[in-house]
Amino acid sequence: MKKWVQKSIVIMVAFLTFGLITPTHEIWEAFDQNPSNRASIGPSGTSSAEANALPIEQTEIQPVDYSALLVDAAKEQSYIKFGTKIGPKISNEFDSIIFPKMEEAIAMTVEGLDDTSLASLTISEKPSGNYGEKIFNITNNETGMDLIRFHVRTEKRPQDGYFYNFHYHSAEDDFMAHNNLGDIYWEKNTPPKWLS
């Protein structure tokens, strides 16, 4: 194929897809006029080389670890809440002190649930801004009820300065008890708003 046609196709694909898709070498093989360079495609839609490489036994499908997905989403939502002003300053203490306790609270909350119930759990994606406490809630999509709510409160302690108090509320006691996860010191100056 002539070089100018190949270059035209590359430019056209890049322009039409806003650069998200780039043509691969398989495209050029499909346009190649030499039959010895083409892969033979079998009736199942796989090439002969691919058919020889397929394993005889299919591997088992690995079960999804829903608890791990919840924990990953919890960490992501926490850092969204912290924003770029608070996050870098408290990240080390959060990762080493607070987050392991969050993981433990999540594990205790979901330990008795089967895979179907675990699959229906989601984490809220809108932490509160300004000085609101909400980090995220874990909700059962089927019932619409929260199972556990994670919060962080900004506390001003006289003579000591500002602290972030991390805690959670559980559906087991109708969200009445304040289950403490720990505190992180900010400084004596007023901290910035969440999500900033």
C-alpha cells in the first residue's frame, strides 16, 4: 500500500476519534496485498496461530472480592473529601492510623453477608464539602438503606489547635453511637474547607 494512503488513514482515524484510538499494525496487515503476510482466519473467527495457542482446559473464573472493591472505593472517596489542600498534609497519618481501622469496620459490617448481598453494596460518591462531616456511606442498593456511615469532624481544642476526628455510625444501633477511629492534628490555624 502506498505510504500516503497509510498516512491519510492514520490522520483520518486520529481526527475522527480525537486521538483516542490509534491504528495498529493489524490494520496494515489487513490492507497488505501479499497473501503470505495475512493470517488465515478459521470459521470460529480466530486465526490458526491463535487457535493453536488456546488452552485445552478453560481456566476457572475468579470470584470477585467485593470487600476489596469496597475498601478501594472507600480510600478513593476519603481522598476526594480531603482535596488537594488537606490530603497531602494528613495522608501519612490517615494511611497508617485511620484507614486500617476503617477497613476493619467495613470488614465487620460485611462479614456475615453472602456474595449476592455484597454485590448490591455501593459507596456514596459525594462527600460533603465546606465543614460537613460525611466522607461516604455504604448503602444496600436493593433496600436503599445505609449500613455504615463514615464521618470526619473538625474540632477546635482550646490551646491545642484543630484536630480531625474520624468516626463512623452503624445501622446496628440506628446510627446513634459515635464509633471513634482516631484523631489527626491539623495545626492552630483554621483548616481549609473539605474538597478544596
